Amino acid sequence: MEQLDFLDTPWETVTEDMANSFQKELINELGEAHILYKKSATALAHRIDNDDVIFWINELEKYAIVHLTWSKYNSSGYPRTEFFSLEVLRVHCKTASDFY
């Protein structure tokens, strides 16, 4: 897991307390059919203008952007999750920053 020192507004790194909160919320939202169910996820950053959170997924050795729903019971496919390598994540976050 690399440092995300390339992040710019609307992305913001999270404090330890924020990371713990996002990680608990993720666990709360995941059903057994979700790809992240029972996987170890570390919250690293979030968007200040929506509910997207960047997690490092240990077992997959990938970054994931998860759109948290703040709802315990989600339909299939939620919370929406996209996986990224570090290089692709950098481009994705830069694009979001350019349009912010």
C-alpha cells in the first residue's frame, strides 16, 4: 500500500478516527454476496462532496473506491465498488479533481 500523496480536492485523506468510522460503515453495508464481504479494508481517503471512500483491500492487493450508502441493507451490487491499481487510481482521482 502506497501513500496517496497525489490527492487533491475533492479528495481528502482520513484521520485514524475517520478511517475506523468508514471501515465500520463498510462492514455494516456488506452482504454475503458482495466481493468485499469478509475482506480486510483500510480506509485511506474520502471525497468531500459525496460518499466515495478509497480503501486498500489487503487480500486483493488493490485499491477500491466504494460509494457508501449509509444503509444497513443494500440491494445486490451495493455499495458500488470499483477496483484500481495505484497508477489507474492516480489518473481517476486527478480527473475528479480537474472537474471539481
